[in-house]
Amino acid sequence: MKLVSMMRRMAAMAACLPVALAMGQDAPAAVTVIHCPSLFDSAAGKMLGPTTVVISGDKFQKVEPGTQSEPGATVIELTGATCLPGLIDDHVHLDMEFGRNAYMEAAHLNFANMVLRSTLYARRTLLAGFTTVRNVGDHDYDTVSLRDEIAAGRVIGPRIFTAGPPISTTGGHADWSNGLSMDLQGDPGPLQSIFNGPDEARKVVRLHYKEGADLIKAMPSGGVMDLGTNGSGPQMSEDEIKALVDTAHDYGMKVAVHAHGAEAIRRSVVAGVDSVEHGTFMDDEDIRLMKEHGTFYCPTVYTGQYVAEQAKKGMYPPAVTRKALEVGPQIMKTVTRAYQGGVKFAYGTDAGVYPHGQNWEDFIYLVKAGLPPAYTLQMATINAAELLGHQDELGTVSAGKYADLVAVPGNPLDDIGAMSKVSFVMKAGVVYKRDGQEVLTQ
Ligand SMILES: [Zn+2]
């Protein structure tokens, strides 16, 4: 009965399709001209002078020096501002925000609460200037649905590429049954994103593909925020990681790994993962291997500081407190060493462990760790787009790419703090924020 009604719905939808397509063809693309007093050229890592950006529909049509006009176009003057490509955060968790009650809430919240909150977090993220995010770990594929609802224009938020739920081994960092009494644990397996052995690794990746994930996020080392005792030791064998990576790549999906310890990082890089997240205890051999393999590093540097601060205030259970105090100070030093060692960086914050909408905090801490301001802006634009595998559509203000553009007051190369004051946000040609105020689009 259920199947019959579903098929009827699909038939009705198919009947409407030609009408919808015809409507799309008839609508002329609106043209907008933006006058930028200066524009960050993310490909060259340089600031350009006055620039005219012409947008047609959801794409950039022309980018020209000087102040040009276009007949019949809507004109936006961004006086006193610096324009940048829409920002990209390659490490967020849009369906959670880790507060004092997080561990209690995990047991008591309804799934719907998490989903509803994710719409608020998505909106905050977009208004902070992040027009694209990579969601690396959710609950039951809820960010697959969030991605699709945002893409359809029914929810306001950034463009999402999502990994679905994080993949872990039994008792590992993302085994959600850790800490539950034994009679509540059940026996989570691939359907719950928990696996053991290469065969189950292949199955868990295929299940993610089937459910609509864009990429894979795996947890080959312990972590800080779970209740386990070891925050950095390996939790996947080499053949397990290799099976995950090879299968994911077969399906055109990239692999991001959460890894704190040196051995877990080494195993992951050798297996061919696309990015290492956190990388706290990365050693010189890991740095050498990451450079050799072209593995991206998403350092989540502010989260390291944030969890250490929260731990000092007694916000976490004792097991988490101990690990948080260890990780925070270490991560700044690792960022400096990895940059000096020639590792490629992409901007990834772990927003969700700290409040969404403050994704700019990492710019401040990356500069404190010694990275040039221009490089941190490249991390959040062209590099982040490359890690997504969408550098042809995102990451620079160039003709033919999605019209994602933000503006900040002043010059972020002189004062990186400007990145906390995003005053203008356009995503795919639609303005969501102007003069520092949200623009109502619905
Ligand atoms: Zn994370």
C-alpha cells in the first residue's frame, strides 16, 4: 500500500515536470552589478583595486577592473568595503551546538529538536559570510535533508556538502553507544556507521553513498569530546582505513579523517585520505608524508583553544576535561610547524563544538600561529574549494562560477579582525545580508 501511494506521488510529480522546466526557461536572468572598492583575488593571494563584478542569475558573468556600468542592471555600491569570494568552512557540524547540557541532551532530545536547531545554525553560518560548508558528521543523515531543503530555497543557509554520520569502530570516537548502560547499547553496526574489518568498511561507505552523502568522514583516532580514555590513539587498522578510502574514491567521494595522534595520521595519509582534521599530535614524519601525498590539513585551531577554556570552567565531564586541556595548547604549535613544513591548509573550524556563526575565529588564531593573513583567506576560499573538489564552481570571483560574494569593512590583510564583521553576503546571486543587516528573502 505504501509503495503504491509513493509511486502515485512520483507519477504526479513527473506530470508537473515539463511545466516547471518551461517556467525556468522563460524567466530572464536578472543582472546585478557590484562595485567593490577592492577585491581579494584568492587565486593570486593579492588585493586588487576597484573592481566591477557583474552577476547574471546565479553566476558571475564578468569581473573587470574599475567602476563600470551595465544597462538595465541593479547596482550595489559597497563603499569602504573589501570584497571576497564567498567563504567556505570545510569542517562544521550544523545539527549540534555543544553547550553545558550536551551530554544530557544527547540522551533526551528528540531527533526533531536537532533538525529544527540546524536550520537556525545554518542561517547564522550564512550570515557570517560562509556561503558553503562541508558538514563532517551529523545524526542519521539529517544534513543530507538540510542540504536539499537549502538548495531548494525552502531553508536559509549555506550550500552544503555533507559526509552524513561519522564512521567509527566499536567503542571509537563516534560510537554513540559509548557511555550508555550495557542494556541500552544494543550492537551498533554498519547501519549505524560503526564497523569492524575491511568488509564492513566497504559496506558502511556504500550505505553512505546510498543515503546521499557527498563525502566520507571517518574517525581513525580517539577524540576529545567523547567519554573514552584515550584521545589520540589509533582506532582503525591500516587495512580498515584503506578499504574505506578505496571504496569512497570508487564512488567519487573524498575522505576526511578526524585524527589527533601521529600514528593514526600516518596510517590515514598512507591510505590516501584527502584531509586530516585536527592533526594535534602530528609529528615530522606525518608532515613530510602529508606534503608528499598532497593531503590537506584542516586544523580547527580555535576549537582547540575553546575546549581548553571551557574545560577550565568545568563545562565538561572529567574524562573530557583532561583531554581538552591537553589538546588546546598543542594545536597552535602544530599549525605553525605544519605550515613551515609545506603542508596545504584548508579552512575548517569545527563550528558546533563552539557556537555557529563565529566561524571567523579561526582567521584570528591562524594569524596568531604565524600564517600570513592572505594565506588564511585563501584557505577559506580557493583551498577549501579544491578540497571539496569543486574549484571549478567555487572559491574565486571569476566568470562562470557561482555568484558567492561577501564584503567586510576595511582591509583584512591589515587587520584580520575585519573577518568578524561581514557586512554583505550574496550566495548564488541572492543577497542575504546588506549594510550588516539580514535581508529577508522569504
Ligand atoms: Zn568535528
